[in-house]
Amino acid sequence: MATATKTQKKTTATKAKAKPAAAKTRGKAGAKPKTAKAAPHSRVERAADLQVGAILVARDTVVEAIEELREKVGTRKGAEKQLKKFERRGTVARNKAEREARQASARIEREIKRNRTRLEREVRTLRKDADKQIKSVRSDVTRQADVVSTRVQDAVAPIVDQISKVTA
């Protein structure tokens, strides 16, 4: 075995010396052609590689998240800092929601008031128009009644005169 090792060392040393010399003489034009790539993976190998790769990526993501969390919350001071940060964000979000709710409420109240005022104005106008029409119709009916009454009296008067002459 010892002789085999010495022989391998000599051969390796000889090849190492020969390579630079051969490379100089060949140059770029004489470079060895690339060997053909290995046969493509089988579908089973690809599926296995895909699953292993996905698991490793997921593992790396979890490790990074844990490291980031450990950096932020690793100490009591860091944890308190994060809690205060969360509290501030919660307060800001709550205040924003309350402000938006107040604004929406005020906007709806303004809209309701505007609509109510407009409707009241329209009702007032319609009521005035209706009152005018009622007065007009009433005066027309009264006038027509007076005309009819006058005509009836005028038509009845000669008959009454004739009846009173006959009875008298």
C-alpha cells in the first residue's frame, strides 16, 4: 500500500507539472471540449429535489424570522420596546378609526339636515300652491253657485209671479 501511495503522488505531481505546459502550448484554440452533461434527472428525483428544496427554503425563512424576533425581543428591554411600539400603532389605528367614524357621522348628519331642509322647503312650496289652488277653486265654486242661484231665481221668479196671480 505504501508503494501505491508513492506512485499516486508521483503521477499526480507529474500531471500537475504537465498541465501548465500543455495549456501554454494549446492556447485557447486547443482547449478541451466540454464533456457532455449528465443525463437529466428522472421525474422522481426532480420531485424529491423540489420537495427538499422547498423544505429548506421554508426552514431558512423560519430561522430568519426567529432570529429577527430574537434580536427585537431577546431582552426584557427589547420586549417592552416592541410592546410600546404595538401599543402606539394600536392607539394610532384606534384614533384614526374613531376620527373617520366621527367624520362619517358628521357627513351623514349634514346630508340628512340638507335633505330635510330641502324637503321642508318643497313641502312649504307645495302647500302654498295647494292653498292657492283651493282658494281659487273655492272662489270659482262660490262664483258659479252665485251665478246658478241667480239664474234659478231669475227662472223661478216668473213662475212664482204666475202662481201668486193664480192664487190671488
